[in-house]
Amino acid sequence: MTKRVKFAIGIHNHQPIGNFPEVFEHATRAAYRPFLELLARFPEIRMSFHFTGILLRWIEEHHPDLIDLLRTMVQRGQIEILTGGFYEPILPMIPDRDKVGQIQRLTEYTLSLLGARPTGMWLAERVWEPSLAKPIAEAGVRYTLIDDSHFKSVGYVDDELLGYYVTEEQGVPLAIFPISEFMRYAIPFKLVEESIQYFRSVATEAGDRLVVLGDDGEKFGVWPGTHQWVYKEKWLEKFFQALQDNQDWIEVVTFSEYLDKHRSRGPVYLPTASYSEMMQWALPAERSRQLDRLLHEAGSEPCRPFLRGGFWRVFLSKYRESSNMHKKMLHVGELVNRIAENERSDALDALWTGQCNCAYWHGVFGGLYMNHLRKAIYENLIRAECLADEALHRDKHWIEVEKKDFFRDGGQCVLVSTPRANLYFDLDQGGSLFELDHKGKAFNLLNTLTRREEAYHDKLRAAGSVQTDDSAEGSKSIHDIVLMKEEGLADRLWYDWYRRSALIDHFLGDTTTLEEFQRCEYTEVGDFVQGLYEADWQQDGTDRLRLRLWREGNLWLESQAWPVRVEKEVVFHSGETSFPIRYTITNKADKPLSVRFGAEFGFSLQAGDTPDRYYILPGRKQRPRLGSVGASKNIREITLVEQWLGLAVRLEMDQPATFWRFPIETISNSEAGFERVYQSSVVLVVQEKILKPGEPWTFQLALNVAEL
């Protein structure tokens, strides 16, 4: 009797909110379209597709003929559509009400567009937590797909993973199909014959075993070298032909079909997890290196499945900027849900758009390092907040201020909101200003990123010179390729010891240079940058607020601590985006102190080397770009212009000072290789003074944000 096996394929296609239109277009032409058009030539081969709502809506608008093709294939039963969160959120990071709402929205949209109601779903980044089973099932979903490594980590072996299992949460069941790690790495990177050989090795006379492939559609044409390999060298056509030629013993089925005809292999309870690379990316750099060494040493030993990394939520503690966006999303969600239900539709859509996962984490695919993806998250969250403002504030003149544990970590922040701006201050981190939202442009001017050590920086140091993609790389996985976009990136690996933001209080040594400060390779004399600040405020009526932040700290001079008090007072008016700041630095020591003080501001204006983003300096006709490095002495102001967005930021002193400027650029890895990414332009206002015992030193600084 012939041995047989069943094979189910799930392809996930996605582009994040904020990605450039040309990226959507390239991915469609390089991967999504040729895949579907080739599949249409093999009507016997059925599979499941997941298109995120973001991408499906874009294709509907720009390539309606592709929607027609997809609809035809759905209606003839060749394609099963999977649902998921409409804007592709990592489900554990959002409230349950949003989980259910986003899934139901994509289900209904798919039904109206393609004429079929999905009953299975794609789990964003395959991030699983046990509590998800209940809201997923309550959204009308019967099954989802999860990596087989999740199962192996709790003791299952390969032969036990050729089917599906059922889990439950509070008695609510959900079927789970294990995704084969072998197939995920074999397709499309190994020869077709190797996949056929694998099918033979697991086939049985009963023929009820199921092999599952679940993976990204972008690996079929977008990943480096894959378009050449998959289409021009016809790997995918050969694969489809092989499945068709062997259909007498390889039965290609959809997940729903298998679910309807076969019993589960029993109950299962899985731990928090994602795919193995994601869990390693979530670890701190040194722990990631250690895990890499352990995995290498383990090889194919039976212990290997139990060597696991972190899990997705670790990104929220690893990267303060990720937590910032996440807690902003939760904060705005609270506001949106205060709106009357019949009035919140637009605000809810903007909130859900701001939950798109890609900018919240970092790995080869994660987009935290991409400032345009973070910009899109803030843009939508601020837009949702503005809609909530309109619904909740009938008076046009208002200011709200609250002290709260914004980051949900036991610390305290002060949040100031007006009709035109938000300013958030972190009392646990030097009373710094970590978010400045211009509501009219729905833009966070402090959307920067701290330069951190990443485990993959070791590969960059070891690689040496630039390597470029070519067709010879076509059969390699993206995890095996090292590409660099320019020479000298390893020489720019500088790391920050504090979070880059604004209104950061520095005390510098007498010999500290601009270059040392730019590289963050200098000695901080004071303990104010990450010190604990206190705060109080006074509100005058409904449209004026005076916020006071202060710290009793120390300067370390001549191996001794000398007490110093720093106080900064910020004034807000409800209808303005100009913020006067009054500094008072008081020598509390019993001896004169030589003080070199710098107030740091880091503005994220999207690009550092384009002609429409530049500085304006007094007395200079030339306008240096935002990526320039320089020092300007004895001036009172500096202006940063973001012409494309239509904003100008001016820092203005009441007395001459030295203004240092330089860009923050990170070195990160992505599908396209190692690259240098502009994150912000730092301006440090430096002043020097000898303070007598008990003497207060007062000066004023104005932060003005204006629309062009």
C-alpha cells in the first residue's frame, strides 16, 4: 500500500503602517503578484493566505486586478483566507477589547472583499501567550498556527507534531497547528528534492499525517536574492510541479479541510513563545551571544529544544522607546474609550492603526530602529488623542496635568496636555522631557532612539568590508547573509549610557570635547542625568500652567561630592507651542565651584542629510544639514527646520552661549543589511560659570515649535 502524507501551506503577507509606498509596490511586483499568478496555473494546489488589513487595503486601491485574481481563487476553493488583527498587532500587547475588535474587523473586511469568511488566523510574529486562546476564539476563530519549537520546548518530538492539537483558556478551546521548522528553512532555500524526500520520510499508510509550512510571503521574492532564485531560476514553479506530479501520495489541503476531517492529537498547553530568532533577539546583547554559543555547542543534541531565549514582551523593557510607544498607546486607549460608543469610530481606527507591531521591537525584521515606522505609530496615536480631545473638551482653552506611573514600572512622570501639544517629563530620569507632541502635525519631535549594543554588531566588526547582494546568494536564508550598505560602519558603533531625549541636565568636565560628547565617551561630573527629580505645579485658570522640576544633587570634583541644586521651570499656555524655561543652578557647597553646564535637546526630524532639513545659525548664510557636526560660540539661538513636514524648532537663550550640534545615528541590521539610520539631531547649550557658595545662577531658555 502506498504511503501518503498531507501538506498544508500558510503564507503571510504584510507591510507595516508608515512603510514607503515604493516598498509596498516593490513587494507586490517582486513577490505577491508573481506568487499568485504562478499558483493560479496550478489549480490542484490549495493553500491558505493571510494578508494584513493594511496590505489588503493598499492592494485593493493600487492593484485591483490582483484582488480580482485572489477572489477568483478563493471562490473556486483553491485559496483559504486567514484572518488576524486588522493592523497586525502583537496581540498580548493590546487590551482584550482591541484583540477581538481588530480580528473581527479583518474578518468582516475579507468577507466583503473576497466573499469568504475566515475561520483560521495568522498570529502576528507567531507571538503566543496562553491567555490568547480565549479572545481569539471569542472573535470567531477556530484555529491558528504556531511554531513547532513551542511544542518541543515542553517535550513533544517531531513525530508527534504532524497534525493539530487543541488548547483552552478558561474552558474556551482553540485548535493549534504546529509549523514545521524544517519546512520553514527548506522553503525556498533548499532544492525541491529535499522537501520531497522529507515528505517520504514522514508518510504513512494511514496517510493522516500533516506537514505544515507557515511563513512570510516576502521570502518568495523580496528577501535578498530570492526573486532571482524563486522566479527567474524557477524554484517555485519546480516546487509546485513536484507537488502536482506527486499528488497521488502528497495531498495538499487547507487547514479548515484537515480540521473538519481529522481528530486532534489531544490537548496541549504551550508556554509564552515566538519563533526562535525572535526569542533570541529579545535577549540583552550578552545573553544573546551566550545563547548563540550554547545552541552551536548543542548542535542536534536532544537538549536543544529546551534552549530558549526571552519572549516578546521583553522588548518593552529592553528598549525604553518601545515601552514609550506602548504606554502611549495604552494611555490614548483609555481616552478613546471615554468617548461615547457611537462617536468613537474614527478615534478607535486611529488607535488600532497605532498598534501595528513592527515599530515596537527589533530584529532582522523588527522596525524599532526605523524612524519612519515609529513616526507612523505616533502619528496615529496622536491623531486618536486629538479626536478624543475634541469629544471630551468642549472648551477650546484647557490644560491638563497629571503625575502618574506612565511606564507602569513604579516610577513617576508628569504629563502636560494642551489643545496644541503634549509634553511628558520623566522624574526618574533627570526630569527629562521624553515626549513632545505637536498635535497639529500629529508629530512627536522627540521620537529618537538611544544607541545600544546589539549582539549582531559582532558580525559587523568581524565582516570588515562591504558585501553586496548578488544572485549567488539566492538560495541562502536571510539569517545567513551579511550585507553592508557602506564602509566604516563598525567605526561608528558608539553607545549611550542614558536615554536620548530633551531637557537633560549635564555637568561636563573642563576638558570634555564635542567629539567625546558625541561618542558618549566622556565623564559626567554631576548625578543629574539619571537622577530622581521632584515636581510641583501651579495652574492659573484654565489656560496657563507653571511646572517646576528640581533635584538636590552633587558634582564630583577633585574626588569629592559637592552639593548643587538644579531647578527648571517650564511655562505652558493652552493656545501656544512656545515654552519658556527658567533654569536656576545653586551652589550649596561651602566653596566656589567651577561649573560647566549643558542642557541637551534631541529633536527627531526624520532625516539628517536632505536639503529640506537644516539648521539656521545667526550670522551664517550657509544652512548646515541636520546631520552636520559643529560648535557655534557666543550665539543666542539656533533653529532646526523640517521643511517637508512644515515645522521649525527654535532654541533661544537670554544670554550668549555655545551651541554644540551633532546627529544621533544608529547602526542596525535589517533584511537589506547593516545600515546607518538617522535618529535625531542633538543640540547641547553649553555655559560656564564660577559659582560662589550659596550663589544661584539663573538663565532663561525658550523652546519654540512653529509651523512653517
